[in-house]
Amino acid sequence: EMRALEAESSYVVKIVAGSREKPNQGTGFVFKDGGEWHLVTNNHVVEQTSATAWVQFHQKGGYQSLRIIGRDPILDIALLETPTPVPDGVVPGVLGKSRALRVGDRVYAIGHPYGKRNVSIGWVNGLSSPISSHFISTQAPMHPGNSGGPLVRFREGAPEIVGLNTAIATTGLLSLSLDILHLRQ
């Protein structure tokens, strides 16, 4: 499953925002909803820039400058424009049913910690957090740069996105992922 996610998750993007002197790196992903493409990341990944961020699709060439369309600093989510056309070979991520998650479910965090793409494995240890009921608590190892990437689980052999990697605890292995699917419902 980890190898499949590394090789086949073309919906995951690397994001660079902020100034050249102090760039902020993170992750994002694209999905389709109602036939339209959407690109999401965390607000804290792009908060140091006012209008644009640079996005690179996995194994699809250089960076593209994209406008930031909207942000919610409280929920730590940002929406970026989607490139037109979307690069060849990019398949949108599939949004799963986060309400079907159970404590103990295996999950994978995909991201670009330290600028390099990786996949971490862990499990769900809470369906809400002390911070907010909008967050899924996991023990999937995350590092700076995983922010904005998808939290994925396999259901019936296929990967589905169940959250947006958002925060890590500075002590212990606790990681939080925003339950964007719950917000949509």
C-alpha cells in the first residue's frame, strides 16, 4: 500500500510559498467535486504570501504559479486555483467517507517533509481532538512539510482521502488532520 501510494498518488502536489529568503514548504492535493477540480492545502502553508503560491505535481516537471482563491485561518485550510489544463497523467484524489473511520484504522500521511516526498503509516487514535471536533487524531508520523497533504486510508483495496494533514504535537507522536469531508457535509 505504501509503495502504491508513492507511485500512484499523482494528485499530491508540493507547495512553496512566502519569500525567497524565507520560503515555506508544504503539500496539497487535487480532487474533483461536481466535475470541477479543486486544490487544497493548509492556510499556514500559504499564509506568508498574499496572492500566489508555487505548485509542483509529482514527477510532472517544474513549478507553476497559482492564485490563492480562499482561506480559513481558523480551520487552517486554503483553496488554490487549479492549473488549466491539469498536467497529463494527474488523476484526482478520491474523497472517502471520514464518518466511516474507526479508532484503530490504518492511515497514511503523504507529504513533502523537508522538501522530499514520502509516505508515513499510522493509525487513527481519535475521531476528534481536544482542539476541535473537526480534527482526526492520528499516530501517523508527520514532519514540517507534511502540512496540507492528504491523510489516506484504503477501503476495499482502493485509496481514499479522509483528511488534510494539519498539525503535529511537539511532544509524542500525535498528529492532527482536518476532517474536510465532515465540513463538506
